[in-house]
Amino acid sequence: QVQLVESGGGLVQPGGSLRLSCAASGSIFSVYTMGWYRQAPGKQRELVATISAGYSTNYSDSVKGRFTISRDNTKNTVSLQVNSLQPEDTAVYYCNAVLRNRGGEYNYWGQGTQVTVSS
């Protein structure tokens, strides 16, 4: 059984910062791409950032220069440093990982962590 557990969300004022973290646990052979997505009320889930096992990163245009994704391959964790937050960044942020276990290669999601940007 594989689990992705996120932490670090919360309420922050505009211009503030947060650090989101996600840990993958369970029977894992390899972890490939990890990433963060978000879903605002009434909107579809959208890509925020991804990072490959080789540390190549990809960001959505809306967060470039403000958000930084990183990972620790020894701990199967991925983090997202979010700076200069704006009200439009308010959403549930979901961790995602493509990984291989004994059953094959699968795409896993965390339960989500709420980020609210408001004064």
C-alpha cells in the first residue's frame, strides 16, 4: 500500500510564504516524476510544478519565479516553497507521484492540503 501525505498548508496574508511537503511511503521500488497540482473552487485541477527523478523542473507560467519545487530522493519526499502568495493562489494543493511498486507503475495522489491567501 502506497500513501502520499501532504503537510504545510494554511492561511497566509498576500505576499506571504508557505512550504508544502509531501512524503511517499509504503512498498515503493522507484519514484519517477513528482509534482504539485492545485484546484480552486469551481475550477479544474491544474499543474503547478513537477520535478523528475533527475531534478528537472517544470512550472506553470502563473507560478514561475514565485514557487520552487524540490525533492529528496533518499526520503521519497517532494516540497514546494511558495512565495509572494496572492489571493488567486488560494486552492487545495495536491501532491502527485508516478512510482513503481511490485504491481507495476502507477500514478498516486495525496489527500490535498488547503492554502488560503487572504488579508
